[in-house]
Amino acid sequence: LDNDPTEQLDLLLAPTLSTAELTNYNYLCTELGNLIGTNTCNASVSTLEPGPEIFSIQPNPAPEGGCLQLRSTASGSCTFRLFNAKGSQVKVLKFEGNGTLSLAGLPAGTYAYRIENESSIRLGQVVVH
């Protein structure tokens, strides 16, 4: 696994993804595959209905050296993880309700994220410019 970031990204996923999440995931896998010369991501979705929007991430795109404001309408603890183009985790924040994640030290680029609580997972990307 250490030599294949796409496999690492696959392991981050929940067993089920919404259609929008799957589209984001497949896009990130393709981009990551282009960077490392392979694309081993394999994900598909059958008939999943989108759930209510419980996570908010602002601003996106975000300024280099700025902060992301994270919000969850669900009760309980949430974990936000940010990954670079190689699939390595570069930031993590645990929060309840609202959280602020500093982007200090991160160069401009596109990052994948995974935000989750006990019952929901959202995958996507954040652009830092």
C-alpha cells in the first residue's frame, strides 16, 4: 500500500457513496493516476439517493495560508481529513458543530477531503489558490 496512493485513497472510502461523491472520487482517482502513472481506483454506485446536506466547507476555493470553516448540522464528533495529490494526509481536525482548519504551510493546489461522523461520510475536493 505504501507504494500505491490510489489504494490508500480506496481504503478511505465508505462502502457506499452517493452519485455526486462517486463522481468526485473517480475524478480524484483519475487525476492521481495521471500524476503517478497508474489508475487502480475501482468504485461504482447502484441506486443511492442523496441524503440531506449535513456538512459545509467554506470557502472553496480557499486562499493559500487561509482557513477553512467547517460546519456539521449532525450531533456528535466529526473528523475532517485533507489529502494531497499523492494521497498523503496533510491535515486532520476533529470538531463538533463548527471547526476551523488552518491551511498554513500548504502550497496552492487541489486537495481531496473526507469528512465524517458516526453516520455520514462526504468526499470532495478543496482548491487552495
